[in-house]
Amino acid sequence: MSFSKLGLQKSLIQIVNQLGYETPTPIQAQAIPVVLSQKDIMARAQTGTGKTAAFALPIIQILTLANVAEHQSSPSALVLTPTRELAQQVFENFKQYSESTNLRVDIAYGGVSLNPQIERIKQGCDILIATPGRLLDLIFKKVVNLSELKHLVFDEADRMLDMGFAEDINRILAKVPNNRQTMLFSATFDDAIFKLSKTLLNKPKKIEIDSLNTAAETVEQIIYNVDQDRKRELISHLIGAKNWQQVLIFSRTKQAADALASEMNKDGIKTLAIHSDKTQARRENALAEFKAGTTRALVATDVAARGLDIPELKYVINYELPHVPEDYIHRIGRTGRAGNSGIAISLMSEGENHLLEEIELILDTRLPQQWLPGYEPDLTKPTNTNRRNSRSSEKRRAKKRIKPTTKFKARNK
């Protein structure tokens, strides 16, 4: 199927061709005609499958044909994202796609001065990309009026709920008209998402591109058992011995991210850390260096990494397994994007077994564990099993039978 068969204008087709989009991805092929019909959507697809274009392209076409480019402070389309990084990514995509139109696209997020954003939006805004907190600031100051909103998009809605934005979402919904088109896009579906969808959507078209809560098949998943105090050593060994470039590493805490980056620099591997305590300028500079290849490794927390878009990123390493199992899918979804292959390595120490069990539960498959020669765990050390979490996993596992085999091939890298 080609983009021309989805009902898009020639000008938009020319733009996507210039950007190197040859054929629509499955989420684009299914969502674009529905968005053009202005029906509500509840869509789930893995990260890196082209979700932004799936709603951005048809919204731009609808607004262009409706001649809404009056640049008023009441946007016709609003895209809510959970993080600044994702907001920037979506904003850049909209700017590219709308290049041949008169539509004004703007962005608003926290962590930076509010006044420049106010001045820009006062000049007029047709499409606004925003994080919930900063949007409420603008609404409170009467800079943004949502009374004329026609299209509302929740991008990565699952992460929005994980980050505690439910109350902010309700406050925003009280400001938007009922006769709007609403689109909910998410990498995962759970009970909270379905509950939210009932308050947001009106007879939505449900689109599910992949099996529930799955990881991309283009990503090879490897679990290395290793002592906690040797994890950093193992990461530096893998990167150095195999000459890996552009390696994204996840840690659970900001303190661990900083400490790991500092130690890896001592190992001779240029590494930077990004997390919510870093200023926006420092985060943007770190990401720019990472994309340019001048920084070899980037250590990030889950919140900071959400929205990072590095199309050909090949390596992701979990320094620690996440407490929230769905975060594992989001983490490894940073690689294997747009059909490319990727490698996701997780380092698991004693005491993290229950976290792996939770991940296997939502994936409905076993992930093979192995030792890397020279980094075998010390079995003489006293164990520190988290019995409470293990019992919790067992109860959940009893309710859902996990497949005893895995489709992911393990191998030493």
C-alpha cells in the first residue's frame, strides 16, 4: 500500500516521500483513514512504528482544507505528551509535515522560562504540542483558550498515567468542547488506559497493531546474570571490547545515572547522564552530543528517556530492571525502530528476579538468562531474595499461564 491510497493530499505525499517514507507502517495505514474521517481512535502500537505521522498527517490535512490558519490563541489541535523530550520530537515532526502549509505549530513544556512561550503563542497557534502541567499554566494565565479545539491527541497515554497526570488530564478535559475528535495513542494497554478511554472517547475505532504488551521482534533480548557491584564493569567491557557506539543505558534513579556516567568516564568511555534534575539546556546538549556520536553512551532514567528518537540506535542496556514491567517495553523500544534490528541487554543481579518475573508475565514469554564468561555471579555470596514480591509474582503468574518457550534467541555478544 502507498500513502496515496490513504486519502492524503499530494502536497503531504510529496513531503513524506522527501523524508524517505516509502510505504505507510501498519499503524499509519490503519489510523490515517480513520483520523481523516474524524472519528475517535484508541490505538496501540510499539514504539518506533510511526505513530506520530499516523495522527499528524491527517490532522494537518483536515486543518488545511478547513482554512483554519488564522493563528489565534485558540488552537484547533492539541497534542498532549508526558515528557519534554517527546513534546519536542512531536513538534519537530509536525513542523516537517506542515512545511508547505500556513499552519502555525507551537510547543509548550516545563523546565524552561514560561514568558517566551507566552509571547510565541500570543502571536497565534493552530496546533499546540504541550505537556499537561505547562498547558495548565498557560490556561490559568489565559494565554491558551481551548474552547475552539477540534482535535485532541493523547500521545503515549500509558506513560501519562504512570507519571501521575490523571488529575491534570481531568482539569484539561473540563476546558475542551465535547464535540471534538479525540485520539488516544499508547504503546501498551492496561486497565487504567481502558478506564481513561471511557471518559475521553466517543465510539472509538480500536486499532491494535501487535499482540498485547509485546516487544518488537526485531529486538534481540539478552539477560546477563551478574553481581550488582560488577554491572558497571560489564557494561564498559561490552562497549569497549565490541566497539559499540551510541549505547543508551537505563537506570532506575537519578543518583545511579550520575554515578554510572561518572565511573564509565573513568573507564575511558565518554558518557553523559540525563534525568529530571538536569536543566533542559543540559539535557538537549547531552542528547545532541549523543546523536552526533561525540558522546558514546547516554545514561537515562525512564522519565528523561521517554520521547528520545534515535532512528538507528542499535544498543540498549538495562543497568537495572525497572520496577514497572511496562517500562521494560518502552526501554527496549528505543532500539529496533522502523524495522531495524537492535540488541537489548539487561543486567540482573540477585534480588531482581521478581522484576524479571513481572516482565515475563506481561510479555507472556520466558526470557533466557545466561552468564558472560569472566563475569559470572559469585554464588558464595548470601542471597537477598525479595520474598514479598516473589509471592506477588507467583499469585499473578497463577492467574496467567506463561509460555514455557521464548521466541527470542539468546547469544553472547
